Amino acid sequence: MCELQILLVIVRIMMWVSAVKYKPSAVSATLRHLSHTTVSRSSFRTDSNVETDEISSSNDPWSPTLLSDTVYIRTPNSLRSHPLPGYRLSYSPLYEAPGSKYVAMMKRLTLSFAVLGCYGAKLFYESAQFDDLYALATLVGCWTPTAVVQYKTKDYVTRIFRLYSKDKPQTLENLVNDEKLILEKLNATGGRTYNCLVNVDSSLQLDKPPKWSRPYSSWKDIEPTTGKTRHFYVADDMGGVKMDRLWGIVEHNSGVDNGRYIK
């Protein structure tokens, strides 16, 4: 968790530096603007305000045709998303990740750095003044951050939606007995998301404690059609009572009692 927070802080600093563009006039103007701006509760922006327009997603709970829109899901053995007939999304997400846009920015920056590294390695390789070892070192140095970011954040969940059946009445029994969730993940480029269908059953459990050698993950489940274990990183203490209920179910399935499980 600490490693992810450090990476997010670095991305914020890079975004601020790129906005200022090293101009003293821009810095002074920014300071003057901040000194004359009254910080109020309504105008203050925090990391919990996820700007979903920066990340392309097929999930639009504000769509006027939400009841007829098709939900697309991706299975572990497929690179493409497939339609899930008979279901619709909830009108609002149960959970919104606080660092979605920063994780997406990290993916884009490291990929851009890797592409520039390929060009630099090509120049070293074609130059007669440098040994081929310089080209190899450039490739390794530029692609290592990309590999680390892709590996550590591959299970990062941006939003969670509840699925509702179009053919069944929305009674408490129908919602609880066959509860399904859509967990939205970022793709490798950080520009789009894809959906994972998760059943709220006994297979949804807490993941192992975090280690530096493993990707960030807090939940895990078994995909019913393939039998493969999937991992998800969902931040705790986000989403209010609705997410506390889900956390209680996950903890109960894992044999953990933190007082959030409701029978």
C-alpha cells in the first residue's frame, strides 16, 4: 500500500510540474490565485472525486437508455468482452476508487517512457561510437518501470456496480439470493476499462496479505466458467455502508470477524 501511495505522489508532482512548465510567471500567478481564493467545502476537490471522462468506459449509469443498454464482461481466457444479456447496471456505482486517474496516468507515462527507450536504444545500436551494451541498458532501464507498474496495478478496480436482472422483480430475496457485481478494471494502457462479473458467494474472499513481490490485491474469487482464481484490489473504508456490507461478506467467507457481517 505504501508503494502505491508513493507512486501516486510522484505522478501528482509530475502533473503539477507539467502544468506549471517551469515558468516563474506561472508560479507567481498560481500563488496569487491561491492567496485570493477562499477555500470552501463545496469548491475543494479531493482524490475521491474521480473524473471518469479521463478514462473511457462502457459503463454509463447516467445513460438515458440504461434499461436497454448491454453490459459487457470479460472472462479470464478471452481478450475481448462479451455481452451479458438480461442484466442492467445500477443507477450509481457502489464504489469509486480514489486513485483511478493517477493509476491510469502512471500506466500512460511508463508506456511512453518505454517507447522513448526503444528509440534511444535504436540510436545507441546504430551508432558506431557506442557499444551495443548501451542499447541493452537503455531498454532494460526504460522498460523496467513499465513492467513494474503493469504488474503491480493489473488488478486495480476503478468502480463497482450492482447488477439487476431485467426479468425479475427487484425484491430483497431476488437481490440477495443471486447477487452479482461488476468490477471495473483498467486495461494495460490506462485509457479504457473492462468488466469482470463477480458472484457474491462463498468463493469471494480476502486475498493474502500484501507483499512487495505480488500485485496489489485485497479480494479474490473463483471464476465459475473457467475455475481460475481472480484477484481484485479494492480500497477499504470507501463507499459507505453499502461497501461495508460487501466487506463483511468477504471477511465472513474468509473466517475474519471485524463486526461488519450482517446475517
